[in-house]
Amino acid sequence: MSKVLIVEDSEVIRASVVSALRSQGHMAQALPDGTELERAITSSQPDLVILDVMLPGGRDGFELLGVVRKLSRAGVLMLTARDEMTDRIRGLTQGADDYLAKPFAMVELMARIEAILRRTGAMGSSVTVGDLTVADDAAIVTRNGVTIDLTETERRLLSQLAKHPERVVSKTQLLTAVWGYDGYDENIVEVHISSLRRRLEAHGPRVIHTVRGRGYRLGTT
């Protein structure tokens, strides 16, 4: 889940962008101008900042871009009502990652946001097995579009299995990775795997398979 900060004076645009971001699973915070930008960056540490070039309050988007670059390594996307080449070049040479002119299609804005987050590594990685998607470290697990809540132990177990899709992971490997010690009774793995299976199978067919005498495998068959 990435954190995005929007600085935009249009209430309509702010609300629309926040809604679209949240629908995609991102955390979103919006400001009407740059007055609270320093505080917001320090407190929330966003992965991406969207800056409108034309802002009230004495500081425009170009000046705020400099502030972001001093305080954060977040990606920056500039928005402007003007589509002049000089503005685009200025923003990009001062450190912006991308530039989008208004009016824009929300689908294009979302695509550009996702591209920046991928380039900067803020989105992490994910593994998809059939209808199951496991985000980096199993921080977010979805199946058929439904987000599945897991305990910390279940999350760590699934994370280990997802690092080796379609491959067998032994109980000893799971004990070492999840509990930090392979001397525990292997039955503890079986108990937590059973619980994890119940949560996942509430939304689809079995994806964690037992390979007798060897361990477990995350796969569709």
C-alpha cells in the first residue's frame, strides 16, 4: 500500500483523485495549498507527491517541488492547466518524475502514478497464483477482489510460500523463516497452515497443497 500526497487547490479534483487512489488500495492525503507541505511530508513520509503548478498562498508547484526534493525521496508528478513545453522542461529538470496537463482522464493519471511507484520501488512486488494475489511480504492479500485479513503468523507463512510459487517449501524451512528456529514441533506449522487455508478457501479453491513427506506448495493444482 503506497502513500500519496496531493497538493491541489481544486476541491473537485482533490476529492476525485483521493477517491480513485483509495479504490486502488493506496493511502491518500490531500492539501489545498502548500502551507502544510513540510509538516505533511515529515509526518506521513509519502511515496509520491502530486503537485499542482498553479497554487494559491504565494508558493507555486515549482517552489514546492524544491521543498519535496529537500525533505523526501518521494516520486513527484506535476499537474498544470498549461501544457507549455517550457513548464514541462522546468518541472522535469528540477526533479519531477512526470508531468500531466489538465484536463486529464483519471485513468491516465492512475497509470502515470502506478508507473512512478513502480520505478521508485514504492509498490514493492506481488505474486499472483490463480485468483490469489500476495503483495510484498503478504502485507496485502486479495482473492477474487476481496482483501483477506490474516494473523501475523499466517501472513509470514504465506509470504514464505509466495516467495517460491509452485515449489515445495519444507516445514523446517518454514519454522526457520517464520519462528526463527527449526527446533519447534512441526505440528505448529500444520496448525497455522490449516488456519491459513481456511481463510483463503473461504474465497476460492485450495491453493496451499501438502506434498507428503516434503512440505507445502503454493499453486493452482
